[in-house]
Amino acid sequence: MTHDDTTTDGDEATGGEPTDEEPTDEDLAARTPGGGAAPEPKPIEPAAPEEFGLVQAWWGDGKGKTTAAMGMGFRAAGHGYRVHMLQFMKGGADSVEGVRGEYNAIAAMPGFTYENAGHYGWHGLLDGSADDEHGAKAAAAFERAETLVAGAAEADLSSPLPLDGDPDDGVHMLIFDELLYAADRGLVDPDDVVALAESKPDGLELVLTGSHAEPAYLEGVADLISNVRKVAHPFDAGHRARRGAEY
């Protein structure tokens, strides 16, 4: 291309003659996917994602891993995709009431379901819970996870799925909350986590959370690995779990 054939950025964007005029706000807005119009909510109807199929891992000592995973779950469900969350190790503690805001919200959201395979307390802590029981719960939850992945493999994930369908019959997104924590504690074999991720069907989005320790075993397996790092946390100052923020 000669110098005479070159165009300015404004030329390429408009297809017209070169101009020194700065684009207006209206010009810029017109180039956005929505043409500058603010998005509006639409009724949720069953749909199928076109670009799902990645493995995500969220770990670190900061607050927000489960929150991020559930946020993606709500976003996906809002598009009409089928989402299911299986929680490992989420048994709670004496600072948490017997109600969870996220469970109430999920129950009200079409296409989003959950199940909890946790046990009271946390493994390795002196909170009155039995570590053997934690191990048994984690092992049973992992078997359940394998069943859910197998169900997704049998489904046509390129098609819409019933929003009220049984998760065993396939979902577009699976969230295994605190699975990485169970692996870090030795309650689940990390090699089994890798095998599970590698066995998933191409169209299934798999989201794994948990663990303060880096899940190095997922390098080369997970497409997204996010470290949620703590800079400050109210728990360090003695604050207990707050209704509406932590549960």
C-alpha cells in the first residue's frame, strides 16, 4: 500500500472521506452492539449457549470465590441457560443462621438449581465436627459430581434445556463450589478432579471454586484460573459472618 492509499482511523470507521472532526458521543454510541440504547430486561426463555465449554478455577484467601461463581450462574440463567450448583464442604458454622440468601434467590430463578453436600463445621477445625464425616460427605459429593457430568455428556448441550429439568438430564453450566478446598484438604484426590474436568463434554461450562492453596494440578487443564487475593478482611478484625453479605 502506498502512502496515497492510506486512510485515517476516521476513514476506516466511517468509510467516507478523511476528516479531522472528532466523533460525537452519538457516533460512538451508534457503534456499540446496542446502538447506544441501554439494555432492558427480557423474559427468560430456554436457550442454548454458543460459546460455553471452558473450565474455570477460582481459588485464593480472599472473599468472593463462591460469590463470583454464583454471579456467573445467575448471568447464565438470565440468558435462559440451565445451571446447577453442587456445594462441597458448605455446612456452615455457629456464626451462620439456618437460612441462606443465595438459596432463596436461586429457588426464585428459572433454570438455576442447587444442592448442598456439606456437613456442619469445617474439616480440620476444632468446631465439634468429625473429620471422618467430612471425608465421607466429600467422597459422596464427588460421586454426585461425576453423575452430573455424565448426565451433561448424554444431553444435547447445543439445544435449549427445560428450565425446570432434572440436573441429572444435563445442564449448560455446572458449579462445583468448594471442590478445590476438598482436594486441598485431601478429602478428594486432585488427580480425580483433573480426570473429572477432562471427562466433561465440550459444551459444558465447568466452574470450580475453593482452596486457599494454588491448585497447580489444574494448570494446563483449566482455561481460566483466578486468584482471589485477600488484602483486608473484616473477619481479621473480629467481625462475624453477616446476613446478606456472607450468607
